[in-house]
Amino acid sequence: MSLLEIDGLTVTHGGGVRAVDGVSLALEAGGALVLLGESGSGKTTVARSVLGLPGRGATVTGRVRLGGTDLLALDERALSRVRGRRIGYVPQDPSAALDPLRRIGPQIAEVLRRHGVAGTRRAARADAVRLLATAGVPDPERVARAYPHELSGGLRQRAAIAVAVSCGPELLIADEPTTALDALVRGRILDLFATLRADCGIAVLLVTHDLAAARRTGGEVAVMRDGRIVEHGPTDRVLDGPGHAFTAALVAAEPGARR
């Protein structure tokens, strides 16, 4: 059985607008699945629906299961226990995950304590430094003492990733996590996701419009347009030999593509 199973997911907003229309996907434990598409294609809504956050007033039908748990059947209290503990989330802007008025280490320690992962404050503080190191942060002791505004964009994103994986989740959802980063840092963040998959067995669901990010992530890709999946399969096969005209157009528009 797959770790994440999405079956017939449909998300409708006010006025009958369907942001997601009958999406079905599966992701194995430790695997990678890229939701690829233009802005407004529905890819972020799919990811946020897995988190139980489809948008205010949205109507959600279909099925979303994580390791056998029906996420759509859970109330908000039960979902809040799943978020952070079983599902980690990395937003596009790390400021959405980090409190600007608190040092990085205590923020991670609070998550550990809230979910019962660390038994004492001392253990939580030590684990926070270890998690920053796991996220590839150089000099993690210094970063643990820093405020978010004292860090570069790449370090803030790594700190946000440390928060997301602090409780050893089964699934990591990353929504355009490299958009604001330069090419070198972007590659390092994507490589970090690969390391987390290999070393920790965490499955990664990556939302992106960037074909280079999709190629670097590997695994499988689902190309979305107007709320639907138009093509799905191994990343190399889909992007190197697209079978749908929309995918082919995306590949043709990729920087460096042959004209």
C-alpha cells in the first residue's frame, strides 16, 4: 500500500469554481512526487488539501489517505496532530514558518515539545541544534541562537526545513520552496530533500513550476493544468518525451531548450 493515496480529489470554491477536478495520485514511502504546472493549475490546492487546508469555504470530495488514515474524515483537532508530526510542510516563504520575534532554536524546540518528541526542555534544545545540522546548516549552534532576520534566505529556508522535519514525519510537502533562492542555493535545497529521503525515509511531495527543479528531484511527476492531471509518470520519461501537448509546450519553453 502507498504511503499517500489521493483518489478522485475535487476541490470546489464559491461560485462552483473547481480548483481541483478528480485528481488521483499515489506516493510511496521514501519516494518523490512532483506536482508541476503553471500558476493557477491547482497544484498548491492539492498539496494544501492533504494538509487539510484547501481554502476558506472550499468543498472537498474524494479520498486522501496517509498510511491508512483517512485525512478528509479527521476534524481540525486531529488534523493539527497530523500536521508537524506525520506531515511536515515547507512553504515558499520561510517567513510563514518562522516567528520573526523568536530565535530559531527555541522555535524548533517548541515544536518538539508540543508533539511530545522531546521529553525535557534541555533535550529539545539539543535536538534543535541536531536538526539544524541535519538540514545542512553550517555552525548550527550559532544559527540556533539567531533570529530569522539575521540569516540569509538560504539559511532561513534550511531552518524552515528543520522545523518541518523535526518530528520525523512520514511525508514532507514543499510548496515552491526554492523560488526566491539563487541557482546554487536552490540546487542545495533540492539535494537536501534527496538526502532526507535516502537517510530518513521521508517521502517528498514537491510543488513547483520549475522544470529544472522537477528534473533534479526525480521520482515521478504529475503535470497539472486547469485543476486536472494531463500527464503522469517517471520524471525522466515525461519530461524527455512528453506525450501531452501541454507538457511538450512546457518543455519547449524551458530555458536552454532546443528551438
